[in-house]
Amino acid sequence: MKIVFATNNQHKLKEIRNILGDSFEVVSLSDIGCHEDIPETGKTLEENALMKAQYVYDHYHVNCFADDTGLEVDALDGAPGVYSARYAAAGSQQTGLSHDSEANMARLLRELGNNNNRKARFRTVIALIEKRNVCPCGCTSIKKVSQFEGIVEGEIIREKRGGEGFGYDPIFQPEGYDKTFAELGTDIKNSISHRARATQKLAEYLKTR
């Protein structure tokens, strides 16, 4: 089955392909000729995921899914949350900081300081949009929207550890493990991560539709 993943992030694309396996042909935005910068102006992960999927569906008329992920830190009242990818740039005039993982981690560690409450979670929301024909002659169609959520609990460590993964992986240690996502390696991370859990729900749905 061929389906469009609304991203050009090669890290995320590889991760999703590894999780879904050979049952699905997952193509990126660039694979369908989409090079636009799709807006992500929602106030929640759910809004952003749906916004990206809706853009692809409206412009390219294909079945597609999009995701949005946020790191929610209890001591920071759930921040960075929906702004995780551009946390360092929030409130800054330095636009180059957007999607800068090193700068994002530095700000997060700085704001947490010596706070002993390090509890945090990664949360991924996937929005899937499918074209569904409702008229026997095919003259009318509607879309079906589904959402899938994956959560992994853990904590923010005080210093970066590990060289794999991306984003906040070097400072996030999942519950039940003594290593960060960046130390665990791709195979283990893909079996327990927030994105893995949301993607597994997506896969189970697609296999039964």
C-alpha cells in the first residue's frame, strides 16, 4: 500500500519506514513534488498534524498522514510542547534557531536548571486523511479523518548522552531504562518511542481497513 507521509525530514521518514516495514510504501513530500513550507500554526499537536495532512490532501488529492510531536516537561508547565521544534527561537529575533536541536536542548536545560522535578513525556499525534467514495457512480466523495496518539513517559537528564537519534533524544531518558533515546539505538527506540506507539496504531488501522 502506498501512502504519503507529510514530511521531508529524513530522520522521521526513516523512522516511520522502519516501524511500518515492507507492508507499506511510504513516500515523502518531495517524492510527490511538494516543496512548500506547510504552515504549522496550530495551538495543539492535534491541530498541527491535521493542518499538514489537510494541506497535502487538498493540493495533491492523495491519502496521506502527518504527525506532530511535542516534549512536555512537568516543571515547565508542559513546555516546550507544541513549540518543541522551534523552542530556542520562541521569543527570539534569531530565526536561524528554529529547528536547531542543540539550541533547543540548551534552552530547556537552562530553564530547568537545578530543578529536581525532571519528569517529562514525548507525545506524538498522527492525523490520517483518506478519500472515501460515497456515491456508486463515484461523482461524490468525502474524506475520512482519523487520529492516533503515542506517549512515552520519562525524564530530562542534566547532561547530554549518546550520539544517535535526533531532536531532544540525548537528554530524554524513557521510563524503565537507564539510557537516553540517543544511547538506546534505533531498534530499541523504534520499539518503545512515542512515534512508534502512534505509528503502530496507524499500522493496525491500515491493515484492517
